[in-house]
Amino acid sequence: MQMVTDGVVGAARETDTAVTLPEISGAMTALEVRQVSKVMFARLQTLEEGTADYQYVRNTLIEVNTALVHFAARRFSQRAEQMEDILQVGTIGLIKAVDRFDPDYGVEFVTFALPTIVGEMKRFFRDTSWSVHVPRRLQELRVDLAKATDALAADVGRAPTVAELAVRLEIGEEEVVEAMTAANAYSAASLDAPPTDESDGGTGWADRLGYDDNAFAKIEDLEAVKPLIAQLPERDRLILSLRFGHEMTQVQIGEQLGVSQMQVSRLLTRILNRLRTQALALP
């Protein structure tokens, strides 16, 4: 094994073109990578940080252990569209593992490095997969809530209540509700995506969210008529208020004003015709 180590390091140090680090790691077995790493970590401890020799040994350790990143990335193979990003953050985890590892831990570097690499990948998903920014506390609570929900559902044979989840997680019911609400922000559907209910005719969410509201036209008409109503005589304004504000019948209005229902009808017709004429004449 010492011959393998000497040959690798020696060949790479003699010339930059003699052998590249990726070629070294690709030509070595997993056992050889572990043994070479052990020797190099021992060597790294004897070098002063920041020197050229220290940087060379550190970079070599990173390169020969790159296979660990690809190995860890296999568990996220279903996210093929993000694989490039996964490998990048996994490499960051490998670099952190190299910088933090101490041979005196008494464990293999692989045992120490893999959790660090996988942790960086999971952190990447946790920070980028949410459609809406959610506090880290709620992101982590969402995972615990999902596990508790599945466990309780299996125990009681139904969906657990908020109170049951709170007891299971040893938190307040308010926190459970908050976590449930936050979980809705994990993913968002496209506005153009068709609904799951086929009875809606296959229209997208955008088609159902956007529609003409007739109330806007009523508001515009009301705002236009307001100054015209203010110019009416007090009795005419009272009749309008009783009819359309209090929704009184013409008979009830007549009784309050001391006139007949027929007179109230004629008065309303005159008032409304006046307002209509004045409104149509507005610029």
C-alpha cells in the first residue's frame, strides 16, 4: 500500500501532465482510496496550513474521495433535473469533511464524510424546495408532523386530531396548526395546471381565478350618481333612501309620507328619470 501511495503522490508532484487527480481516483479501488486517504491525512497533520504542500495534499484528498459524492447522490436519483446542483453541494460537504476530519477520531474517513455530504444535500433541498419562504423551525417540524401523522393514523385507524398530534409531538396545538399551514407552502401548483376535478371542464386555475366582477361597474355607477343625488330636494333623497336603503315597499313609504302608493310610484319614476338623464349627460 505504501508503494501505491508513493506512486500516486510522486507521479502527480513530478509533473502536472503526468497524471491528473481524477485519473488517480478513477484508477483506484475503494480499499486503495481508503488506505491512501489514511496516509494523506496523517501527512496533512504534519504540514502547516496555507502552504503549497498542505494545499496539494488537501486537494488530493478531495479529488480521490469524489466518488463518495456520487455515491451519496444516488439516493436522490429521482431528482435527475437537479443532479448537477446536488453534486455541487455534495462536493461542498466533502470539502467540509476533509477540513474537519481528525484521524484521532478512530473512524474511517468514509464513515465521517458520508453524513456530512448527505447533510449538505438535504440542506439544499430544505432551503430550495419550498415554494414560499418558511422559517427553518417550521420546515423541520413539518417532517416530524408527517411522521407523527402516519404513526397515529396506523394506531387509531383514522386521521389524527390536532390535539392528538400535539400530545404525540409534545408541543402546543397552536404549533401543530402553524406547521400544518406551513406545509401547504412546500409545493405550489401551476395556475395553468388542470384541476383534479373533471367536473370543472378541464379549465386551469387561472381561468377560474380570473373573471369579470360586475360589482366593479356598480361601484363606478354609484360614484357617478352620488353628486347628482346630493343635488336632489330633501324629500326626493328621503324617498330614495327609504326605497333602496331601507328596502321599504311603496305602500310603506306612502304610509310614512302620508301619500298613496300611486303617488310614491310616480315620484320614484320622476326621480329616477331625472338621475338617468343627468348621468347620461356626464362627460
